[in-house]
Amino acid sequence: MKNLISKVASRLAPRTYENLQLLATVDVQTGETVATMLARHQVEVKELRAEVNELRRDNRRVTELYDAVFERIRSDNPLV
């Protein structure tokens, strides 16, 4: 029965059937399917984006502090 359904699915929607086979394949080394690996990578990408945004905020704050210090030095010493 499974073979019959496989054959019918491969004839009716070959690209979809191939994609489903790809998603169902298991990585021999890790034992993960493509779908679980994709989900794990999506979580990692989300975490990395959050870290990048945090670094950008920190960088912006350092720049603001640098500008404030430089402006303070300039106001205390007009020759600079």
C-alpha cells in the first residue's frame, strides 16, 4: 500500500514528492532530519540576529559617549 501511494504521489506531484523525500531524509552522522536541522538553524539565526542588534546598540552608545567626551574636551579647551 505504501509503495502504491508513493508511486501515485510521484506521478501526480513529482516536485512535491521529491521535496517531501528530501525533508524526510536523515543525516547519518547526527540522526537529524532536514526539517529538524532547518528548525535548529532558524533558531540559531534568530539568536545571532539578536546578538548583532545588541552589538549595534552598544556600538551606537560608544559612539555617542565618544562624541560627548570629545565635545567636552573641546569646550574646556577652545584651542583644540
